[in-house]
Amino acid sequence: MDRADLLSLYRDMLLIRRFEEKSAEMYALAKIAGFLHLYIGEEAIAVGALAALRPDDYVISGYRDHGYCLARGSDPGQVMAELFGRITGLCKGKGGSMHLVDLPRRFMGGYAIVGGHIPLATGLAFATKYQKLDLVTVCFFGEGAVPSGQAHEAFNLAALWKLPVIFVCENNRYGMGTPAERAIALYADVAGTARSYGIEAERIDGMDVLAVRSMMRKVVDQVRANQAPYFLEAMTYRYMGHSMADPAHGHYRTKEEVEEHRKQDPLLSLKRTILSHNLGTEADFKQLERDISQVVTAAIKFAEESPFPGPSDLHDDVLAKE
Amino acid sequence: MVVSYREALNQAMREEMRRDSRIFLIGEEVGYYQGAFKVSKGFVEEFGPQRVIDTPITEAGFTGLAIGAAMAGLHPIVELMTFNFGILALDQIVNNAAKLHYMSGGQLSAPLVIRGPGSAAHQLAAQHSQSLEAWFCHVPGLKVIAPATPHDAKGLLKSAIREINPVIFIEAQLLYATKGEVGEGEYTIPIGVAEVKRAGDDLTLVAYSKMLLLALSAAEQLSRDGIDVEVVDPRTLKPLDLQTIVSSVKKTGRLVIVEEGWPFCGLGAQIAESVYSAAFDYLDAPILRVTGEDVPMPYSRPLEDAAIPDQLRVIAAVKSVCASR
């Protein structure tokens, strides 16, 4: 175990955590509007999974997408500016929270029709195989997308045509307020859905960033070499409501249940590991908190000081121009 | 060179696929079966199964896959066996292909063609006979083309394949066997440019796809009755070449629009509104539309005939507009 490596993973998760907490505050202040889906509690998956990729591999996700974008290295100021609807945002304020895109980082977008981006992921993978590139595509979605028809069509095509795509299913137990056992026939083994198409699939602990990364490294190497799909079911938990429109637990789960899962918090676990192996001190973590606090404060400042798009921007980019 | 509409499409795709290896054809039965309507005859033999890709019956899946491939730099041609089945891919077309560029602030784009036959053939009943072009025209971010002749089909399909935006390219089963002169050698026809298919002074008849042939035969019949009809084919439905239509209306003062689709919110309603706004003072009579009936397509032959515009209805509409002042 390497000190710098572990502290860097912790830092990446901390950035997402603090960025999201600040986003919630900004939402309460009406600086951010619309739907805002927070990733708090699930940070180990974005950070662990994306740490196993090359910069030219493709990444695509559903609408709970801030974490992937930040873990992929997007500028927090540009991400926050997008949430604020400013012209300096990643998508010039036209996408918002659910539709972040960062093409130079091969983050191909957040999509807000559940299951609708999974066929796109197979298309990215189809393209890299067609172009004879040794790239992989990672596609994130929640377990709530698994029963959708588009997911099944995509699984079938990926398996049939041996496409180099890694499906990462974040099983956070609830599709909005409906628990998996009331929505998915194979709720106890969601990965089994993919196996039924002949896709190799495993369940992993999505609260452990080191476990996620080490499994992803194996999977990425295998998919890159074999050019065939893989399905990972990462068990996780979302601490906040489905979106900012919901209370943190609501009628569908108890406060006690949320508290119970918080004990497996991915940041706390990694911190305990670092401290117990004497690879870091409380002072290191304090310093990281200060650094990240500065990054997030600067992101807010950048967003707040950026102009809104003007009326002349309204019709731009409806159609691509030569 | 006289070729069929089917052969013209075949030539367009073949020439473009020879020119650019990023182009591939994907859809149900496009490969070994040679295309449900034989449009891709000989393709799998020439280009191989890597570029001529038979799919399972999963329109959302393979259309979405093609959009994803376009995002990564390829130029897919998606063949829908018919546009009726395209309804299953509407989420992909409307929510992804049409919006990617805008939502991403111009970062992503989906240069692909989604093509296949629309409208009614003979007695295929309600689920296989419908004209859905207005649905696609409604969506910002799509271009929509519906050619009527082999020449236009070839030139416009080549332009559609070279386009950097998603294009909906609507053919017709009853046009595939029709024949016509196509240009010699390499040519393209620009998207968004209408054509006057028959010059005349008394009235403008706007019609596209299969309805163009009906309009032209009605115009011949009407000329024997002393009514000189000008027939304008928009060819591209979106962006619509309003200028050509308006110039014609300014000359004739009268307009009838023929469309096979349902009347309510149909394409003719949009064309009429645009002409009223641009040329109201030039009109000598209200605009009339000849449309499909507002019913699901019935199977029985006399009922089907009654549901689709025919020559008698077009002639009656033209005479009625010419009679009113």
C-alpha cells in the first residue's frame, strides 16, 4: 500500500463529497434549480472504477453524474458553473446537473431517461472495435435501469457482438423510492440478469474504493484484451434522497437504515485503513479538507461570477455546423 | 440512366460506402437477406458483415447503438424495416440523437441517417401503414427528407450520408419499384431545397413523397380542363424551403397541399401557416389541404382507398380553390 496513492484516492472521494454537500446548500439557496441528484455515499464506485481507466477510454452514465465527471478530472469550476446554468459551464449552461459532458475527458454524458444511455454505451464500444482501437467503454447506471427494455436490448447486443463495454450497475437498493425487491425479478442477484445473456458478471462491495479499483483493473484488462462485455454489480447506498426534491430518507426507508449504512462510509473506511497502517495522520486529513474546501469555494466563486447565457445563445448548437 | 427508386438508393449508399470507411449499414435483414425491400442488394457481398450488419428485432437497441457509434466518429446508416417500427426507437431518436449536440453545448454530435419506408403500401392495415413524418419534423435537431423520384432519392441520400446532423430519410414501399432518370456520374442534391416539378400559373400544388406522383397525374388531368397547375416538391420537409413555395404562391395566388398523413397537426397545417404568414396578401382563396383521413388505416380495400388521398379528391380540391375568390 502506497501512502500517496491512498491519500490521492481519498482526496478524489472527498472532492465529490464536499462538492455535493456544497451543491445541496446552493440548491437550498436557489442558486441551483431543476433536478439535482446527489451521489453522496457512492463515491467509492466513481473514484475506484475510473482510476482503472486510460484517459482515452469512454465513460457514460445516467443522470446522477457529478461524481464521474469530477473523478474523470473535469474542472470543478466548470461543473459548478453548469449547475448554476452559466455560460462558462461544461455545456454552456444548456445541460445542467443531469447532462454533464466533458468530451476532452471522454466523459460522453449524463442521460436522464432511465436505461436510455445503455444502448449508446454499446455504440461507443462498437465504434472502438470497428476502428480497431484497444479502448473500453464504461457505462454506469443504477439498478433501477436494469429491468428496462433498452438495458436488455443493449445487454443482448453487447454479448452477441462481443463489444468491449463494462456495465457498472450501482445497486443503491432503491429506484427513487421503490426497493429493488419490488422492481427486479432477480433482485437478490442483479448481476444474474447479465449472466443470462452470457455476460460475465460479478457482485462487488461498492463502498470499498480499493476493492472497486482492484476488481476494475482486472475487468478492464480482460475487456481490453478479449473485446467482450463485463457486468459489475457494485453494492452501495445513497445517503440523500433520490433528488433534492426528496427528504433524505422519506417514507420508503427509515432514518435508522440510513444511519446503519453510513457506518460503511467509503471515506471513513479508507481513512481508517490509512491511519491503521500509519500511512497518514490526522494532520494529513485536515490538510486535505482545507485543500478541497478551497477548491470547492473557488468553484462556487467561479460559477457565481460567471455570466448567464444571453438570448443570442438560445438557438446556438441546435444543429451542428460544418 | 433510368433506374428504380430502390436502385437509386442502393447506388447512393454503395458510392458513399466505397468513399468512406466510417459509413456502415445496420438494421434488420440488411445483410444476407439483402434488405427487407432489397435496397441493400449485394452489400454484404461487397462490404462484408463488418459494415453491413444484421440486427435482432430491437429498434431501440440498434438505433441507440448507432447513435453511440456516431458520437465516437462513425457514420451509421440505420435501416428501419419500416418507420412504423421506428416508434420503438423514438426515445433514442428524440432524446438522444436530436438533442446531444444542444445538451452538450456543442461538444457531441450524431451524424447518422435513419432511413426506411413510411406511409401506406397495399392493405397492410393499421400498424404497418402510417405517415409519421410530422412527428420527426416537430423535433428540433433533426433534418427530415422525403424524396419522391429516383433522382432525388439518390442525390439527397448522398447528402444525408455526408450530413453532420441526424437525418430522418423517409422512403415509401410503393415508390421502390417506380423508375426514373438519375443523373450520370457523381452528384448530390442539397438538403433544404425544394423543386418545381411542373410549372403552371393557376394554382400551386405542394406534395412530397408518394403524393407527388398523385399531384403530377392530377395536374395532367386538370390541364385538360384548362387549369394550369404548378407542382412544388419540398423534397426536404425540415428545414423546409419556404421560399420556393412562397414564390410559387405569389405567382399563382392559390395553394393546395397534398399529404398522406393524418390531418390534425399534419405537415400541411405547418406549410399553410407558413404561407399565410409570408404571403397572405397574395392569396386569392383560402388554402386547402388534402390529407389522409383521421382514422387508423383499415385493412379492407375500399376502406383503405377511402382513407388515402386520391386523384378525385385532389382534383376536387383544386377546382374548389380555383372557383372561390
